[in-house]
Amino acid sequence: MKIAIIGTGNLGLSIAKGLIVNNSITTLYLTKRNPEALADWNKSKQVTVTSDNREAVKNSDILIFAVQPSQFEGILTEIKDLLNEHHVIISTITGFKIQRIEECIGTSYPIIRSMPNTAISVGKSMTCLCCNEIGKKRIAIASAIFNGLGTSIIIEEEHMQAATVICASGIAFWMRLIRATTQGGVQLGFDAAEAMKMSMHTALGAASLLIETDTHPEQEIDKVTTPRGCTITGLNEMEHQGLSSSLIQGLVASFEKINEISKQ
């Protein structure tokens, strides 16, 4: 694949690393206002670093945009005369809807929105994808790219803001839960490093168990709860204190906020 990443900041670099590790490229163009910051990437024969977005577009078929929202419209205007039937547009820009992209470049191109999270830097992103009608024929390309950087799921665009809450903001929510169990571990007598390691790997194990066995959380909970046991006692106390309720309320509050921001 001939790929260009337009705007190679932290997210763009994470995607670039994944593409190279997974041997997913024929050529890779990386654009940045100050290309000197990416000088090491020029050592690869497959990679070209440039500040010229038009050069990158001319020499690529798949265009991944990872710029700031305020820059995106201007860049689309800059390169739209170079677009042809071979190009696939993949946007990672939060809140920039497909219709708005089409208003900039027209409706003749496959346009795919992607919403990865920060775990993309370690190849564990949960990335949500949606597309315009033409994009349905090419969305498998985006799925392949982001499956190499974690896991992807195709959703309707109307759900992208909710997906941002669950997956992107969700990273912070899960971090807070890990922090809380770490603090609890310290109170129970472990030092902070021990408690953190135990919390992190227990969380990883719980998620991996559900993914690999395709079971429901309650099925796995039933396996570790016994009558009058410590696990059910702890779970019930957490529920009495509002664990599930507060999590759901937090998700809803975050969703209401992102809707408010999108209207500004």
C-alpha cells in the first residue's frame, strides 16, 4: 500500500510505527511542518519525510489525516485538486463529520472516519470506524490498518461521539479504576509498586479472559463468588456505594459534554 500520513504528531507516529512493524506499506510519506523532527525516519528506503502535503498526496493512494481540527479544512482545500479515484481518505480528527469533509472535497471519494485511543502507541487501541456510502467498498483497508494497531469495529457515524466517550475517554476511566484498586492495595498492606502491578495485570487478565472466551462478565463473576464469601461481600458493598451507577452516570455526563462541545 502507498500510504501518506498527513500531520505526523504523536498519533501519526504511532500509526506509522504500526504500519512498518506489520509490513503494511509499499511506500510511506510522513508530513510535518518541521520535518527535521522526523529525520531518523528518512533512514528507511520506504519512508519519505516532507513538509509538502501535495507531494505526499501525489505519491500515495491512502491518505491518513492526523492534523489538528483547525488545520484540517485548509489542508483539504490545499490538496483537493490532486485527488483521484484511487485515493482513500481516512480521518482521525475528532468531531469532523463526513458531511463536512465532503463539503470540502466533494462526494466522489471514499471517506472513512477513525477514532483510535491512546493505547495505539502500544498496539492496543480500540478503534471505531465509519464511512460514507462510497467508503463501504474500501473500509476493509482501514480495518486492516487499525487491526494491526489493536482492534477495530465498524459503527454508524451517529454513534461516533458515544464511541469517543467509551473508547477514548474510556482509557482515563479505566486508569482511574486501576488507580483506585492500587490505593486499596496500599491500604491493605502492599507497597505502591506491588499494588500497581497487581492491579494492572488483574485488569489485563479480566479483559483478556472475556475476549478470549467470549463470555459475559457475570458468567466469570459467578466463577469466583461463593456463598457468604469475600468476593460477593466486596461486590455488594461496591454496588451499595454506587459503583455501577456512578460509572454509567459518568459516561452519560461525558457524552452530554461532547455533544455540548460539538454544537459550539
